[in-house]
Amino acid sequence: MLIILFIIVFVLETIAQPSNQGPFQAGWTSVSLNRDGRNFNALIYYPSFIEGSEAQIDTLNGPYQPIAFGHGFFMQNSYYISIYKHLASYGFIVIAPQFPDNNHLQLGYDLIHCIKFVQSQNTNQSSRFFSLVDTTKSGLSGHSMGGGASLLAAAYDSTITVVAPLAAAETNPSAINAMNQIKGIVYLIAAQNDGITPVNSNQLPMYNNSNPVKALVNIKGANHTKFMDTRLWDWTDPNGYLTASQQLLITRKYLAGIFNLFLKEDSSYFKYSLGNLAQNDTSIIFQSVLKPLVPKSFNLISPKDTLYQNDVSFLWNSTYSLNLFDEIRYDLTVAVDDQFNNIVLQVEQLSDTTYTTQFQNGMYYWKVKAYSSDSTSVFSDELNFFIDSPINVQLKENQPTEFNLNQNYPNPFNPSTWISWQSPVSSWQKIKVYDVLGNEVATLVDEYKPAGNYEVEFNGHNLSSGVYFYQLLIVDPSTGSGHSFIQTKKMTLLK
């Protein structure tokens, strides 16, 4: 069994590697653009149902993030088709202009114009990209001169999320000098044996002048020209020992990894682009500098509504940042007003997502701040709860003193039955129904409940006759994660 599990994990891990094609096919089209009198054509590759020119865009899985790609000096935008297709297969819209000249300053603005053009199609009802473009995040890439231009573009436009050029060349004006103006992620992919834009005089100074988050992926044995699909220009740089297919495979892997991490915000790609798999990859020389990032948004769970006891267990969802090395802490704040001017409890630097204490009767408001550093934080939504603790002695005496899950009644049943239980603690409680194979067929209860006696009706009108199991699970209120009580009983449905 362990061998089978290992094989399954290995296969899934292999399939997930960003060097492999993504889940989409690639369609493509071309457009003619004009920016301030500069006329140029651009190729656009996008996720599609089938591969081909003018293919139907995949309308089921958007929105898709735009990436603009700039070609090299005297090169053609058609020399990088394998990269465009690869990124489109991961759900990106890649636009690649054919530059009208070699004015580096203008090339940077051309790339920005390409991003803005794709984003504008999101509201164009006649466009194939209507309502399918993510206008909140975008990326840049390019090769050689186009790579340097992509860095200038990222310095000009602070809305660019990530820039990941290939063998980026120094430009005029200087891309090296502009690096510290880039607000987004800088991810430089370089060739160790580059004879045209050597690492030490181009990408390394760019990396050194960048702000974190930044990385330099230096591909061992790679040269300048094998970032392209064409072999027409290999005579200009005979250095390196990798084949073109080997170099492009590594290149596509790291491009897809970094764009999936920061444009799709898929944290599973952290290990490939910045984590242990990148750091231990013997095919590259890897260096990076990270910084704490803002945690993702998260929600509060309980308490809410009315509580009938003074013991209160706060519970909220955990969160993370796209820098998986970040250690997330939580601050809990409780107030008696919704403006949080009158704070009655403030607990800081919690590592758990639960906290238990006591309050007097009354109305309370609470929220949680998650943070990875003093300057990177996010607040939850806000909830309120009212405490109306029991004062009647008889009511207190009727409170259960132990956990119990009772046998359903009637049993056997057709088609409905009642399930009752009791809990001496206030906590998150769940009741689920399973078939004899262990498949979940119903969730009857999944909520925070005060201590007390409860019952719930289960209707099996849509199920076949047979034996079923129902299970009560009560979360430990002191931790918010472990189980205070769990019990399972059998029932029979006869039709």
C-alpha cells in the first residue's frame, strides 16, 4: 500500500512540475497596435479548448493574467513560440510585439501598452477576451534587448506584478540603474556561458540593484541564443554545452513557476521558483533575497450570534503569504463598540488560530490581524456576539455533564429519522452521515454551538436502502483543532 501511495505521489508531483505543459491548449491570433504614432503588430497566445490559430478561448477557467514579452535585438517575435504556448497552457495571455525600432526607452512603453491593451479587452464585448482578463495582476518578460526593455517597463509602471526576463541586456537608459525603481517581483533568468550579455556585466548588476523579492536563476551550460526556438543565430554565441531543448525546458520551468506563484497566487509553485527545489537544483546557480509579504485574506469562524455561557472560544481560519518562509502571527482584538474605540481584550503574537477566555454578559465585537512583519499585515472581517449566560438554577442543572451521541429514532427508518446528542462544552460541532464504503452522503451539522442538548432530522429519501453510519465530532474548544469527542453509530434505511 505504501509503495502504491509513493508511486501516486511521485506521478502527481511529476505531472505538476512547471516544466511540463499546463492544463490548457494554446490558441493564437495577431493584432495591429498604435501607440502615439508607433505602429506595430503583436502575436497573442491564450488558453483555448483546442490548439490552433483563432481557436476558441477557454471561457470556463478565467480570468487570465496578461504577460507581455519583448524579443531580442534584430530578432522576430516568432522566435519564441514555445515559450508563448507554454505560458498559455498555464492560463496566461501572452502578447508579444514586433518592435518597430531599437529605441529601448520606447520599447519599454510598447510593452506597457501591450499589457494595457489586453486589460482593456476585458470590457470590450466584441473581444474574445471579454470578461476573461485579470486586470489586477500582470507580468513582463523578454529576451536580451527585449528583456532589458521589460525591466525598464517594470520601473516605469508600478502596477507590474512580476518581471522575469531572459538574458536581459543593459539598455539606454540604463536598466541596471533603474532596477531599484521596480516595485514588483524581479526574477532574472540568465545563461552561465552567455557570450553576448554576460552574467557578470548584465544580470548580476541588475540583481544586485533590485529590491527584494528578487532572484537570479543562472542556467549552467546555457548560452545567449538558445532561449530562442530558431537556430539561425547560434553562430553568434557558440558558448555553452546545453542543447537548445535542454535550455528551453529549464527556462519554461522557471518562467511558469514564478508567474504561477505571483500572478495565479498558487503557493504550490513556491518550492519550484523560490523554495527548496530551486535552491537544490543542480542545473542552475540560484540566489535570491526574500522579504515578508502581506498574508492572504482570511475569515473569522466563531463566536457569533448569542452565547449562553461566559466562556468564549475564539476561532478563525489560518492564513499564509506567498513567501512560504514567512511566519504568520495573529493579534486578537475585542471591543464593546463596532468602531473598536473601547477595547476590552487585546492578545498579540498568537501562533494558533484560537483563543479562549471569559466575558461578562453583553454585546462584543471582535477582529483579528494577521501579519508577517510590522509592515505587512491584513485584517479579517469583523464579527459580533452577545453573551446571555444562564442565571436560572434549574437551567444550569439541566446542562449536560458529559458527551453523548444517542441512537437515532426511529431505527430502522423510512425515509427520515431523528439524531440527538449532548455536549457539556461550547464548541464547533459536526454531524455527518456516511455509507458503508465510508463515502460522506450528508452533513447535518457544521457550526459552533453552546453546551446543551440537541437533535437534528435526517431524511434519506434520495438514498437507497441499506446500512449507514452517523458520526458526531466535537472540536476541542481549548485548541480549536483537536477533538474533545468523536462517536459513530449505525442506522438502517428500509424502503
